[in-house]
Amino acid sequence: MKKLFIIANWKSNKTIEETEKWLHDLSEGLNKENINLGDKKIIIAPSFISLEHANYCAKNLKFPVEFAAQDISAFDEGAYTGEINGRQIKELANYVIIGHSERRKYFGETDELIGQKVSIATRHDLAPIFCIQNENTPIPHGAEIVAYEPVFAIGSGHPDTPENAEEMSKSIKKELGDIPVLYGGSVVPENVKSFTSMPNIEGVLVGGASLDSHKFLEIIKNA
Ligand code: PEP
């Protein structure tokens, strides 16, 4: 059976208290329904502000989730006001999302800056979950997981077809070898299986539907 990544990207949502409740509810749901995660790896990407407490809660709950940061500074430690650097992130997460279309659109991130972030992440032993928007998005050396996230599908309720996502994955693997490729964009409990059942798709990156722990539990179950 292939290993499946199921990643929650909370974006700029949830307080620390809400983070605690979400983790508690999800963990309780999994236990109550006696769900064995098996080959499903759950990765949560909360806001920076919640990362530390999320780690603490997961440990207390004995909940086998891993954490991702939603961003990383393109610089090492130093005089970069407002930035969170790789060494700091590594204390709290093993993964980092890089190249998301929202960061390109709202924060002006360029391919060059994004490439810098990937190289700094790998230097700090953080695995980049690298988002691509289409077949023309350059994938920098060091990307460890690729998430195909077409812009039209993000938050729109109109996902791409599983067949297109499968084709995209095949062409990425042709170029990069056997790298895990995920699909992201309007994934919900009702459609997750149509993506994860594709032979070359190793999981999903979930935005909106991950904010509700019950919906996310259904996504885990159905994947
Ligand atoms: C995302 O932005 O990474 C995403 C997949 O969002 P949504 O699931 O809300 O479409």
C-alpha cells in the first residue's frame, strides 16, 4: 500500500485555544472510531503563533501527527524584523510549505525568493512541501514533496479532475523521479478518494475543509 500524506493548511486561521480544541476533537474522533492511521501520515500546518502549543497538545494527547510551518524566512538568523527563520522552525516542525499561490499573489513572492526559501529549509533539515500551480512552475532542487494546486481550484469549490492531477503527477515524476506528489484545491470528504485512488497521487493538501476537525476526520477516513 502506498504511503498517503494528508496535510492541513490552516492559513491565517485559528487562535491558540482553537488549535487546542481542534487537535483534541480530531484525536478523540480517531480514537472513538478506532481508526488506525496505517500508512496515512497526518501533517498539520497551523499559524506560527500556534505551532508550539500544537506540539505540546499532540504530545499530551499521544496523537501521532507531524507539523509544518506555512512559511520560512529566506534568510538565516539576524536583523530581519518579523521573520521566522529555519533554525527556529526546526524546533517545532519537520516540514515547511513553500511556493503557495497565495504567497505569490499577496506577498509578491518570486521564483527566485521561493528558491532561496527551499535551499534555506533544506539546510535546516526541514522538508519543503513545494506548491506548483501548473506545469510551468519551476521546481527548485531540494523540494521533497510536490503539491499540485491549480489556482482556479483553491477555495473555489471547483477541484481539478483526478485525471488531470494524475497526468500532472506523472510528468513531475518523469522529471524528478519518484517524489511524492499531492493534489490540493477544494478537496472535501466527498472527493478525496477520487484523488488518492490515482496511482501516482500520494496524498492531498487541504485548506478550507481542514479547518473543521470533523470534516478533516472524514477526509482522513475516506482517503
Ligand atoms: C490551499 O490553499 O492549499 C488549498 C488547498 O485550499 P482549499 O482546500 O481551500 O482549496
